[in-house]
Amino acid sequence: MHHLSPLGRIVQVAGRLVFASDVDAMARISLRAVVPHTVGIVIGETAVVEEGAVIMPNVVLGARESAADGRRHPHICRGALIGAGAVILGPATVGENARVGANSVVLQDVPPRITVAGNPARVVNH
């Protein structure tokens, strides 16, 4: 478990209260990532969101199991689109310009430029 500075902890709690979201202070999120509406967003500690990625409301980037490199949360690559209500669990990687449909549950890697949807998510367009 990591230890946040008092200011970091205050910012995290304020984010939960004001935006109804929970973004761990240790998550790595590009300044050029797009989150049009922050309501219901949950982003875990080891998550990575690259530039140009779009994350819609009520998305969860959560833990499932640890990878060999210590990652427990997803890696969202450049230009990926994560639809509203999608849940991406574990150290899965969503490739460049891939799309995850609304309310999908992703448990495995999504290749670049592929669209997945469903529970569990399956390829619907390539």
C-alpha cells in the first residue's frame, strides 16, 4: 500500500465528493487523455491511460490479478475509446485506437484497432 501526502489525500477525497469518481493518486494519466464526464469513473493505482484515450462516464479500470511486472490494473493505449459503463479488469491492455463498447466487461487484452463489446467482451469488428 502506498502512502499519500496529506495534500494528495485531500485532493483524492475531494474528487470523490465533488465528481463522484475515484481516481487513485498513483494512477498514470496523460494530460492529453479525454474524460468528458467524470461521473462514476474509477481508476486504480497501477492503471495507465495514454494521450488521446477517451474514457466515458461510469468506467471502471479495476484490479483482477497481478502481472509479472507488478501491474494489477489496465493499460489504455493512445487513442483508445472506452464506452460508458465499461469495466476493464486486471492487467489487460487496450491497444492503440481500439474501441470498447458501452457496458462491456474486458478481462483480456484488446488488440490495436479492434472493437470489442459484450460480457465478456468479444471482437465485433476488425
